[in-house]
Amino acid sequence: MFVAWSPAGEDVARLRQRIDEQIGPYRDEYVKYYRSCAQPDSPALRDSNPSVVVIPGLGVFGFGKDKREARITTEFFVNAVHVMAGATALEESSTKLDALPQARRADHASAFTSFHNYVALPRSEAFRIEYWVLEEAKLQRMPPEREFSRKVALVVGGGSGIGREAALLLAQRGAHLVIADLDAANAQATWADAQKLSSPEMGMAAALDLSSRESIGAALRAAILAFGGIDIVINTAAIYPTPDPSVANADAVWARTLHLNVTGNFLLAGEAARVLKEQNLQAAMVFTSSAAYR
């Protein structure tokens, strides 16, 4: 789906409006395409949502049940563009397509469309490729999706303790993961183990200071850039010091504990809610206590 939008003269609100205006007609057109090409033995209609969206000034966005599928879909699209560009580059200025050798018979030629030196398949032929019976048989034999395969989870405190175990369990159940921890090395170590249960494309590690709104926002932005959004937020980060009241820095230790264990949850909930509101989603947020002692 191509979204006509001018980043120089139009704002994000206008972009959202354009997407809302185009997504419905796109789905309707896809259903018409399916019905016009389908045969009695054709596989059932698949998802009518666009798998690739092109927005000028922003880029190409791929969609799928997981990041791997989205990446492959987008690569196919980009490679198709390269084929079109290559065909056009090979064209001589005097070339005219008076005949289409791709058509088996002359009466088939009208079904083809061309642009300069590039000739596109008829829609019926493209449909036969998209809904190839053998491809459908392969899809039907694939294992079922895992429970969280379409979800993106931010696990704060994922470097150790309960957070680490939660991250590993989510990886095993197919989630996309952003494993965040104050100790970036521990977060990376957890992700190294988690990807063995999943795949390298399904997650990442991030440094996150729960006492800093800016740090929380940066981790959320990293999740959005990598996976397109956030669905689940789990926080297990906490400290449980036992300061000696007679020690001079006891007040500072208490203040830090309160800020991290209480205010940190408030900051995380606020930043996550902002993102989820932008996505028109309600959060699945879990706050628990991890056995972390400083």
C-alpha cells in the first residue's frame, strides 16, 4: 500500500488520516482481486491487510506474524523494485514495446501491463503464484504459532532473577523481546540465552535506568524501531537494602530505594501508557519483585 504523504508540508496527524482513509479501500480491493481470480479449488482467502506499506520520507514498512516474516516480505518487495529499475536501465531510448514476447498468444497480450522496459504478469498469473496449491500445502503443515508470536514484550530487570526467568519463558513461547536492565551486560547475557530458545531476530538487549524517565523512553523507542511497537511490559527491577540507621548515608539509601521501587514504577507506567495510547492498545503490564539487593 502506498500512502501519499508529503513530510515537508504535512504533519503526523495528516499521515494517520491518510492511512485511515486508505486501509479500508485497500482491504476491499484485495478481496475483489481474490474473488475475481479464485477458482473452485483455490486456497481460502488469506489476510487482506497490506504486507508492505510505502510512505514517502519515512520508508518501507513490512508486516508479518513475526519479524522474520516481515523482513522477508519487505526484501521481496525491495528486490522487485530493483528488478523494475534494472529493466528500465537496460532500455534504449528508441525501444518501443510493440509486442510482448511474454504472452504465449497474441490475445493474451492485453492482460499484461508494462512500464518502459518492465512487463508485469497478468493479475491472474500473479494470483496463481500467491495462492499456489503446493505453497498452501506447505503452510498447512507448518507448526502452529506459539502463544506470544505476535507480541512484543519489554522486560525491565531482565538481567537476573525473576526478570531473567520471565524473559526466557516468553522467548520459549514465541514473544519478541526487549530485555532491559541497569546492568547492560546482564541484559545481553539473558538475551544470548533467550535467542537460543527463539531466534536472533526476535529480540534485543537494552540498558535501562528505572529512575530516569529519559532512559525508559529510550528503551521504548528502541523497541518501536526494532519491532513496531510494544504489547507487554513486565517490571521486576527492585532493590532491598538494609541500611544501618546510624550510618551517615542512611537517608540517601532510603531515598534511592523509594525512588527506584515506587517512583520508578510510576515513570515506567507513564511512559509505557503514552506508547500504548498511540497504538490504541491497552497494556498488559506486570509489576513484581525481584530478588535484587544492592
